[in-house]
Amino acid sequence: MNYRHAFHAGNFADVVKHVVLLCLLKRLIEKPKPLCYLETHAGRGVYDLEDERARRTREADNGIRRVAASATEAGPVQDYMRIVRGINKTGELTVYPGSPAIAAAALRPEDRLRLCERHPEEVEILARHFRADRRVSVSPADGYAALGGLLPPTPRRGCALIDPPYESADEVDRVLDAVALGLRRWPTGIFALWYPIKERRDAIAFRRRLAKLGVSVAVLEFCVTPDDNPARLNGSGMAIVSPPWGLETRMRLARDQLSEILCRRRPARAEVVIIAADKQDRDRSSRTSPRRPVRARGHSRP
Ligand SMILES: C[S@@+](CC[C@H](N)C(=O)[O-])C[C@H]1O[C@@H](n2cnc3c(N)ncnc32)[C@H](O)[C@@H]1O
């Protein structure tokens, strides 16, 4: 449990992840029915950009600070910036909202948030941040182990974000196993998965395994540098498993807006890919979860 998100909060990958997450949530709240938002790896919820860890890496300079300095037309990035500005009451950009804070700001009084986080310090900050929000419950738990017990949630509509640190070699297996289990327990659920991109072949392998889930998946892969260097985080992906109708269009708009802001020239690669449902594979994967060897990554998150 070495990974601490405070070193990376607000970097380009966080921006892409949170813009896509917000696109998904906004699409879901178009319907009046209440929903449940789950997170297996919630982090601390809010991050101090003046913190010593954030200052050391300065990763937010190429992420949220760049977005805040740009003029954005109406669309996904403007929606996201409204939430970022809302949490920075003084007008200065000193606080970065993590995914739980983005979700809490987007969701309605009738919706529910179930957040899991394993690191004791992160849990304490997360629970403190949401102590007055009756919609939110925080579990100091291993998100993978807790997920099965949380599904199907009440209300039954909704989505789950799986955003682990990718510290261990088997993290990709664990993510895909969690989604396969999630789809069995909660067939109407939507699952959002974040994954790092260092080399293109890893991203292709990950997408192939997503295809074996047997449901459709919408993916935004966004690389700020060429995805051919295993020594650095070149990009990231957000995969939305069982995406709601219309999300793809918002993801394309997000891609275009983010490309202009996050990359001085053109992004190394920014694409929205739709992986079609393969029903045969779903039948197979409901018996055994897809598993293929993956190369060890070590601490592959930034
Ligand atoms: C990438 S961060 C989460 C960031 C957060 N989702 C956001 O976007 O603001 C990953 C988090 O997972 C936590 N973590 C690591 N292993 C875990 C596990 N098995 N269960 C729950 N949390 C875990 C880490 O402490 C870290 O806070």
C-alpha cells in the first residue's frame, strides 16, 4: 500500500478520468429515477494542491492548472470546471476534487454514494469530508473484496468506478475479475475502469480482454506522449462497460476539448473506441472470468 494519490492529483490522467466520469453521471441523471454510485478505490476525496507531495511532482501543472488557464466552450470540460471552481471557494485553485467529490457534486439529493478505500489516512480524510452528507457512506475496506457484497446496490440503477493504483502485477486481472463478478451480480450496472497506458501493446491487450466481457464498452484512450516508453505514464484509458446510449457522443466531444487544452500541439493519441458486445463470450465469461498472463508492471501508475 505504497501508492498515495496526493502526488498525482489533478494530473492530465485525473483530468481525463474525471471529465469522462462526469459525462457518464450527467447522462445518468437525465432520468428522474434515483441511482447509486459506487467506488472501490475512492482515495481521500479532496486533494490539497499546495501540499508538499503535490508541489514535489507538480503534475497538476500539466493537468488541472492547464485546464483552469484555458477558455473553454460549453461542453464536458466546462461542466467539470464548474465543479472544480465550486470547491475552490476563494477563486484560487488550491483544492482538487477527486472522483468522490466530483460525483457528490454532480448527483442529486435522492442518489446514493458508496465509497471504499483501504488506506487508513485516506479513509479518515474521506469520511471527514463527507460527514455531513447523508447520501454518502464510506467503508474502510478492500474495494475488490467489498464489491460483491455491495451488489446489487439500492437503488438498483447506477454505476461503479474501479480506479486502483496498478501497483501489483495482477491488478489488471483483479479489475477484470471484479467487472465480470459485478456484471453477474448486477447485470444492469455500468462499470467505469481507469487504466494506465505506457506502451500501446498493453492497451491493446487490455481492450481485447474487455471485449471478452460480452457487453459493449466505450473507451477513451488519451496519450500526451507516444505510447512506446515503458518508463513513464504516456496516457490513460477510461473504459465504460455497458455505456448508456448517447455517452459516446459526449466522450468524443470531451476528447476534442481535452486535446486542445492538454496538448500544446496535437495529442500523441486520443481516440474513442467502441467495443461491441460479444454474446458468446459473455456466456463463457459467466462461467470463467477471462484471464491471460499480463506482464508485471511494478509501480506503473505515475
Ligand atoms: C488512484 S487512487 C484513487 C483516486 C480516486 N478514484 C480519484 O479519482 O480521486 C487509488 C486509491 O486506492 C487505494 N487502494 C489501494 N488498494 C486498495 C484496495 N484493495 N481497496 C481499496 N482501496 C485501495 C489507495 O490507497 C488509493 O487511495
